[in-house]
Amino acid sequence: MIDRIVQEVREDRAEIAAEFGHDRAKFWVWARAQQEAEREAKHELQVAPKTVETIGEASKSAVARKGRVRSARFV
């Protein structure tokens, strides 16, 4: 008995192979181009880094707001 999912994967693989003329080099050129296009799209969508508010205590680090630094404990 052939698993339905396995059969579907085999059919999809055959369809993709036929699309690229059964040439793996053409497929990998296409895959690398798609990967690069995806990287460029993600790069364009990156949001500018958040700026720290400079009003009052918000501009200080959490340690500075507490007013103390925990000392290192050596055993």
C-alpha cells in the first residue's frame, strides 16, 4: 500500500523536475535567486532601531535607575 502523502510528494517532485527540464543546476540557480530576493525583501522591511527616550529616568539604564550595582560574590 502506497502512502497518500508519499505519493503526493513524488508527484510534486516530478512536476518541479519537469519545470526545470530535469536539470538540477537550473533548479539551484533559481533557488539561490529566490533566497537572495527574500533576503533583500527582509532587509527593506527592517524597522529603524528604537530610540531611547531622553526624558527623565527613561534615558538611564536599569542599573542606573536602581542606583546600585550588585557586587560579584566569590566563594
